[in-house]
Amino acid sequence: MASRVGASVETTVYAEEAVEVFDSDLSKDLFQAKNVYKTPNRGAYGGQIVGQALRAAAKTLKDQSFLIRSFHCYFLKFVDPSVPTYYKVEKTRDGRSFCARTVTCLQNEQATFQCLALFYKREEISAELNHKGCVMPDVPSPGGRPCNQPNYVLLADSRDFLGRTIDVQFCVPNNWSELLEHKKPVAPRGLVWIKAKGSDLHATDQNLQRAILAYMSDYSMARIVLLKYPEFKPGLLTSLDHTVWFHVPVQSNNWYLLDTECEHAIGGSALNIVRIFSEDGTLVATARQESLIRPKL
């Protein structure tokens, strides 16, 4: 089976295809990406590499009832969409309650990305431990969720290369056009509703659903700090690492709110957090990422 190397998205593609990998004949526990999409900056989209790594890791589980609980990954080198992309999986641990997999993304036999993914077997936990420390912002939603905040509007976005695998609606202040026109600095926080374009054929495959949510979680994270510095022109803007913790089961073709905020920025790097909520206000997942930002010379 040939890999569509450097494929460009010209028609609607189900998100599950964007994260899919297939067995390679070259080695055991080695998988090849089906597609690696080009981004406007000619590199690969980090979220796609993450999603594919999680799919590769899940394929090595003997017991498919184990679910992705969290992952921590590092982007080590530029991923070239024109070069065949492979994922080598190491079975780091196979336990009764937890399994761990280390996944290395390879191009030309060189490591470009590495991920440690933790899988767990769901069990009934005492309801006594049930703490909710954050609340979803009261903003309008694409599904018509009741909202008491009249100062925000929804703007659909189809310009991004991911726009054919996901639906995106930005939640912005009423005066957003004015802020952009006059390049006024605003707090480095963004609210984006997002959902995957997918079929219902794999609705019960939680590891696939979580891989797709991981794919979407990288959307606009690295750029969020630039809202505070509208005059800043980045020459380099890239992710250094990415981490996600999954809290409850997900269904990726439902709407989810990505509440993204830059917590700290100094010395050319920015630390960002994303809280991912379902439309009913449930905190579904939490993500963190450090991005590297260099000025344009």
C-alpha cells in the first residue's frame, strides 16, 4: 500500500483518515503514515503527527480495552511532508491496569518526533473523588447552547488547510474586526469551537476518537501569545512539545470548545494551556504546549 506523501487536502476528508497509519513490511511494530498534509509553511501539522503516533501505539495493544489516558511528546526536527513518514513503537510496559508505549517518528531513518503514551483499563472509581476546578466560559455555541453573554459572536473559518477535515468556529468579541484593523493588543486567550468531519462507523473506538481529539487540540495553540503583540512579526513559530490528559470519553464529531490561553512567555518561548469542553460544559481534556517564537529578521 503506497503512502500519499505530501498529500494536499482538496476535498472533504474524514478526520480518521488524517490520523491513520498502516503496518509496514519493513519491521515489526513499524507503521507508515497514510497521509501527511502540507501546511502553509511547508511543514507538517504537529497535531497530525501526534494523532498518527497515538494510532500506531494503539495498534500494538494486545487488549484493545485499554484506552489512551495521556501522552507527552517532543517535536525534535522539521517533519517534511514530501518524505515517507514512519512510526516505530516500543512496548515500554504491559501491565494489568496500565500500558505504556514509546513512539518515534522517523524520516530517512532519523528521529523527528517522540511520544510516550499511557493507556489504562477503565474501572469504576468512587464517586467521592469528583472535583471540578474550572468552568466553561459562558459563550455562544454552534449547537445553540443557552448563553448569557451577548458580547461574543461566532465566525466560521474555512481558510485553514485543516478546514476540510474539521469544522471551526471562532468565538470572538463583537468588536473583533475593529481590534484587527487597528492592531490593538488583547489578552492572549482564544475561544474556538471545533469538531471533526467524520463518519459514525468508528464511534465506539475510543482510542481513535481520542487520537482525533489530539489531532484537533494543536489548533492555533502556538500563535495565541501573538494576540497581545499584534505588531510582532514572527520569523519562526513552532511547537516544542505537546501534552494531553483525557478526562472522560469523547466523540470527536461533536462540537468542543478549545479555551486556549498563554500562561507565560519569556525568552522566545511561550507556555500555553488548552481546556477542552463539551457543549454541556464537561471538561473533556486538558492540553499544554510550549512554543518557540523567533522574530522575523
